[in-house]
Amino acid sequence: MEAAARARLGRRLQEAVGARYAFVDPYEIRLYQYDASPETALPDAVVIPGNAAEVAAVLRICADEAVPVVARCGATSLAGGTVPVEGGVVITFPRMDRILELDLENLRAVVEPGVVNLSLSQALRPLGFYYVPDPSSQGACTIGGNVGTNAGGPHTLLYGVTVNHVTGLEVALPSGELVQVGGRKAVEATGYDLTGLLVGSEGTMAVVTKVWVKLTPVPPVSKTLLAIFTDLRSASNAVSAIVKGGILPAAIEMMDQLSIQAVEAASHAGYPLDAGAVLLLEVDGIPESAAELTERMGRICREHGAREVRVARDEAERQALWKGRKGAFSAMGRLAPDFYVMDGVVPRTRLPEVLDAIGAISDRTGFKICNVFHAGDGNLHPLVLFDAFKKGQYEAVLAIGDEILKLCADAGGSVTGEHGIGLEKRENIRYVFDEDDLAVMETVRRVFDPSGRMNPGKLFPTGRPAPRTEPQPPGGRRPAPAPAQDEVWV
Amino acid sequence: MTTGSTTSIPGRQVAAQERQGLTVDGVIPSRVVHPQDLEEAAGTLRLCAQAGAGVVVVGGGTQLRLGAPPRRFDVALVTDRLDRLLEYEPADLTCRVQAGMKVEALQAELGRNGQWLPLDPPSPDRATIGGMVAANACGPARARYGSVRDWVIGITVAYPSGAIARAGGRVVKNVAGYDLMKLHTGALGTLGVILEVNLKVQARPEQSLTLQAGFDRAEQAAACALALTRQYLQPAVAAAVDRRAGASLGLDAETPFTLALRLEGYRTEVDAAAALVEEAVVSHRGRMRAGERPAELWAGVRDWVAPQDPEAVVLAAWVPTPSGRTAPSWQSRLRAWCRSGQRGPRRAPCWRGCARPPARRGRWSSPARRPS
Ligand SMILES: Cc1cc2nc3c(=O)[nH]c(=O)nc-3n(C[C@H](O)[C@H](O)[C@H](O)COP(=O)(O)OP(=O)(O)OC[C@H]3O[C@@H](n4cnc5c(N)ncnc54)[C@H](O)[C@@H]3O)c2cc1C
């Protein structure tokens, strides 16, 4: 964008939201060029609206100036969802972080998009309720971003993902109109379920300004088990056996040996360092049913080769196990300077063979690949470890990622279970959808966004590979050289 | 199917004896097509689009009265020949079904593996999977198990252009592309013809138990049902029934009001829930009623559309489960009903009452239209 046009845009945005909350200064906008993915791109302007009306006003200005709009909440997207690849205005929501209403009678809350996921559940717990979807990033990601990506999490196995817990949205359309779809009621009417359509649309149709979410009573007890296996295959088989056996656990998470070592080093939760794989299993219920199911799941694990099954004795032990799991991605920093996380899904029964194939890719390419994932619903998160400062490694890792996604698609699965297509996988989406499928989606998108200005360059293939930025620390070189890998994980 | 030139309307003439089953809001189509595969269905749509013909999709014909009357209705596209279960892997808890498969037929297949689709739309012997999705048809257990949108993981749709496009997929967790399953759920076939549906399924509950309690006053029955909704172990279905409606459901109505409760889950949970129910009933001045559950009670509640007897009321309160599903609209309606002290809406079950598009809203007390 030309300097004069950008300055005019900045002025108009400042008029709409106040001088402090809109900026175009190259220094100030730098922060908004990246999210939790490796890609970066600078926006033309950044705006921090204080309420829905201001969001709508911003969208009207953007329509007028014909510039792209990128909504950004917690910016924990792992798919480059908030990276403004085509420039334009980044709208961000730190000021819209209020819980507007708690309606315990009807089990609903109304929140602004900037409310941090965990803080909603923290506000509810003392009242005996919680908000179920719990992405591992829940301390940083927001309800708005969760709606953007239809976020999942460990406990979505039994209770469903974001879309199953959102009953209404207020959105600002690209034209600048503010509209409400759905609302407090359960979604039960005939008519187009626009709430369901907009959840997971990654900011490509509208900007979410308000969210109606369901509240769930906290279960009387949650029992957590750690089942320790010598290899991944027997752990995977145990998962299928549990699910098929009529048990509906609240969560089934799996970690392989490499992940266990990283997690244990970081969290000291008591994960066994020599195990080939562990399952973290949880059931919710009343004391009687939880005790019985814990016993049944333990038995199934043992029948499938678990060498040991531990039950968390108290809440502290349980929290420690979960802290280890939820901190798994960050713990990878102990194994290698960089990691690249994938998000494939396969039918549960295909887990053993797909994990074997990923192991084979690792052996062939020499890159270590960790697996820490939502096994209950077949949602894999292979983490490829690498060092971005070693020439050629980043490209090699991207090629591995591509191969793994193809593998998942060919196994009857999907290229993303919860992180979204974003920028990262916009070409990989072709592994699961053909031209006709994508054409219909594009038609639907144009109903909302005829000029294609909402988060452009995301979700749909462009024919061009996603622009790749070599990861760069701000100061140039990495401060200390990465230790040799062998030293780290023994 | 006979196809003439590109502008002629596909299908064959509707025979006299077919007319009644294909009539929608009094409008009778001139032609009918029973496609036997995806391509034929899509081809039919393309020809209809070229000829400017109006198409209505007919599944089991149980919900054809939903929505505004058709402005044009030239061709009935009947899905009865698309009735196969295409894939089913019990250990994955997923299946892929053709749209014309009957809900009951699918349940029977799943039942062989101790599984089910936990949705209970009315008339499952006639209703089709595609129709259930298009009409967003749910039953009284919706509060416990969620509605159609919670179980559909993939969809294949033919569009008027003749294109066949998919969305979602075969896995239980998937955010690739737009969630067009939601758009077609409840769309009444206005966007395209649903040809295949991919579903999540679940293990059948270990145990199911029906309890009945008698109450003298409606408020007591309602308050008891609502109190149970606050518990962790809520019933899967709770139906508050007055004497006349009770009689038509086969309930032995000694008291003016009966609360029928269906408890489902693991054995231990059902036992504990039963104890909680007894406490709640007593504290709301009701009495537990022993006796057999009428064989057709739950099917009767599920299929309840309009009472034969216009004075009768059937109410079903459903209650949130740990999965946080609830029907607040229902609860407030129940409360309003108690407050007003009258007989309440005659076409009571809100899982259908709410399923009215705006054109038909606000007709709660008008004479109910019977299901076709
Ligand atoms: C360590 C780590 C662990 C993670 N674990 C999980 C996990 O377990 N499960 C999971 O699902 N994800 C996980 N993620 C990914 C990420 O946290 C989720 O995608 C999350 O939903 C993003 O929320 P956010 O607030 O950070 O959104 P952002 O990253 O800011 O945005 C995400 C997307 O939503 C769009 N968006 C944001 N705000 C709005 C709005 N107001 N209106 C419309 N669109 C909007 C954006 O344009 C973007 O496309 C993890 C990420 C990290 C870094």
C-alpha cells in the first residue's frame, strides 16, 4: 500500500476508534506480523476496537478503502490464520474481553471475542459450571479465536468441539453491518444454521463480535489414569478397544517416548522415561461409575499390553499429569531449537499403521518426530524437530509435513482436526476436497464476502504455495548455539 | 427416467395413486424421479434447472409440511432407491449412509454392534436419514444427546448446476473447509439434494430405565422436571403428561398429571439417578408410581404431533447433561404454561414446535396440522 493511502487509512481508523487504538507506524505494527506459526507478513494498519459498533465502523472503512481485513484474537494460530499475507487491516480484540452475561438458569454465557478461554472456565468453576472446549493453549487463546478455528482440545472427545458449545454469534459483515445469528436457544429450528457455518470459517466470512456459549455443570468426579505401554501400536489398539467396548471416556491422550521425555523434563509429573508410549485417560461421572469405568479401562489397557496402570490419587496428581500434557508443545524446546507441529486426523482404527508410517518417514529422513495427540478421536499432532538455522532444514520439514498430511488423507482422514487450514495448509486442502467441493465453498464465502477481502489468502488454495518465511529471531542470530541433540533427550 | 431434449422436464408422469404421498401443502407435482445413484440425482437437478422446473426432495414424507408452501413444484425427487449403508466401522464409531435409508433400518444395523445413532426423530420407520438432516428432525432425547448438527460429520450434496460436492469427511474431528453440514441441516432441501450423510455413532447406553410419578398439579410436575435438570445425572427424557394425553399414551392416569422419566447411562449412574428422582418427586409432593411402562410410551411421546383429543396436553421437558445440552426455550415455555394456569399449547412438543420457519411461527394454539 502506498504511504499516502496508508496514512489516510490510519487517520480514518483513528477517527473511528480513537487515536490510541489505531496505528500504521512500521515499528508499532511489527508485533502483528506473526502468530504461533512460522510464517510472517506485515499488515498495513492495526486497530484495537473497544466494542462491536467500532468493529462495524472499522469494517465500513475497510470496505470503502477496499483493503483486506484480518481478525486476530490470541494469535495462537498454528496455521498462520492471523498472518496478513495480503496486507490490510488487522483487527485485534484485547479491549473486547468482557464476559457480558452469565445465565446459569439457562446454562448460557454471552462473551466478547477477546475473553481468554481459561478465564471463562475460571469464572464459572466457583459456580459449579465450566466451558468445555479446552485447547492446550487455553491460557492464551480466546473464545473469538476458538470460534474462528472451531477449536478442540483433550476433553472434546466426549463433549464435542467449539461448534457444539456455541449457540449464537453477533458478527460484523464485510459491508459493516452488524448482525446476530442464532442466540440463546439451542439450535433446533429449521432454517440455515449460520452459527454452525460461521464457526470454523477462520475469519473468511465475517468478524465475530459476540458469542453465546453453553455452560456445562462440573462433573462430580473426574478420574485420570496413566497407562504405560512398551510401544505405540499396543497403546493404539487399547484406544480402539476402549472406545468399541462401550466406554465413553472424557479424554484419551497419547504420548510417545520422545514426547514423554520432553514433558517429564519440563513438568516432573511422574511420566515414566523408559515407556514406549503412555495413554492419559479420563472419565467423568459420579464416584461409583467413575470407579467402575476406571477399573474397566485399566483392565482393557492391561489386556492390550500395558505394563502398568496408575490412577491419579488426588486432584494434585491429576493436575500434574494434565499440566504435563498441556505443556507438551512448549516442552519440545528441550529437544530441539524448533519444531513443526502437524494436525492430521485418521480414523481411530488406522492409528497403528499411520503411526508406523510416520516412524518410517522419521527413519528415512533423519528428523526426529514426536507424537503427542488426541488419540481418542484419531487427531494426530506429529511434531517434527529441527533447527531452522541449519540450511535446508526448514524446507525439508515442510516436505515431511506435506507427506504426513497426504498419509492422513489417504487413510480416510483429514488434513486438519482443530488447528485450521489457514495459510499453512491452503494447498493441502486439495488432498481432501476436489474442484467441485471447493467451488461450492467459495460460492458460500462470496455470499458473505463478495469482494474476497476477509482474511484473503487463507483456507482456499491459490495455486501458489504459501509464502514461506525462514524463521528469524528478532535480534538476528540465535543467542546460544543449540546443544547437540543427543545430550538433550537422554 | 425419461429424458427428452435439454429443456424438457425429467422424470415420469405422477400416477394417480402416487399423488397423495407427493403432495406438499396442496401442490401436486406433475413428474416424479426416483434416482438410483448420485449421478442420476445430479443429472435430474441439472435438467430441472435448465427447464426452470421446481424440485422438492421427498424422503419418507414425514416432514413435508415444514417450511413455506412451495412456489413451484414440478418434479418430486424421491430418494427411496438410495437406501444403502455404504460404510460402517464399529471401532471408529462412524458410518456413511445414503440419504434414502430409513432411520430405523440404520438403527437396526448399528444395533447389531451394540451401537446407535442417538437421535430419535419422529416416525423412524418412515423417516429417512437425508430427510432427518434436511428437516433437522430431532426427538425428545435431543437435550441429552444433542441434535442432528452434533452427529453429522460429512455430507454429499447435488446442486442445481448438476455438481456433486462434499464437505466434512469420515472422521469424528475435522475442521478442513467450511462446515456445510450445518448449512444443509434444517435447510429443507432448499440449497441442494442431500445424497449421502456421514455420521458419528455411539455405544448404546448400558441401561435404560423408565420411572413414572403422579402429581396433582401441573406446576409440581414441571418444577420437579426442572429441578432434575439442575442435577448432573439428569434424565434422558422427561415427559409431563396430563390425564387425557396420558390415556392416549397408555398411561394409567390415576393423578391429573404424570411425569414419565427415562434414565439412561452406565448401570451405576442409572441406579444413582433413580434415587435422585425419587427424592425430587417426593419433595415436589408427587408419588412414584409402580407399574409397567406402556410398551409404546416413548414412541408415542416421540411421534406426538397433535393429540387426537384436542384438550389433551403432552409435554416433554428435556434436561441438560454433562454435555451441556439444554432447551431453555422449552423451560421458559413450561414455566409460562404453569403460570398461565391453562391447558397450554396443544401441539406441545417443542422439538417440532420450534421447527417452524418464520412463516409458520406463532401458531401454537391453532389447530395442529397432522403429519403426512
Ligand atoms: C501451544 C499450543 C497448543 C495448542 N493446542 C490446541 C488444541 O489443543 N486444540 C486446538 O484446537 N488448537 C490448539 N492450538 C491452536 C490455537 O490455540 C487455536 O487455533 C485457537 O483457537 C486460536 O485462538 P486465538 O484466540 O489465538 O485465535 P487467533 O490465532 O488470533 O485466530 C485464529 C483464527 O481465527 C480467526 N479469528 C480470530 N478472531 C476472530 C474474530 N473475532 N472473528 C472472526 N475470526 C476470528 C483468525 O483470523 C484466525 O484465522 C494450540 C496452539 C498452541 C500455540
